[in-house]
Amino acid sequence: MCSQHIVHYQSIPDHYPHLYSKKSWAWAVKQRHHNGLARAFRKVGKNLFVNTQALAECIDAQHSD
């Protein structure tokens, strides 16, 4: 895993506006344990980060089902 794949969770809608609006991303983050995205998240202290490569894999897995 490369550090360039790790971003703060709030920056995802800015990096990938075609995937998530700020509102839909906030809902996805809150529901991450129920929507299959939990594997992409890591909490470091009080900060939440997203592995974008793992996020892409989670999204691909959702669409292939």
C-alpha cells in the first residue's frame, strides 16, 4: 500500500466528484459498516482516512454483485 492512496475521508468528494457528492459521501461514511465500504477506512487517533485503492475495489465488488 502506497501513501498516495491514503487520503482524509473528507477529501473524497473533492477528488472524485463524479462518484460522490458531499451529502452522499457523508451518508456512505456513516453507513460504511453496512454498505461494504468499511474495508477502505482506517482510523488513526481521531482522524479517519480512506485507502482509495481499497475503496475502488469495494465499489467494483458492489457493482459486480
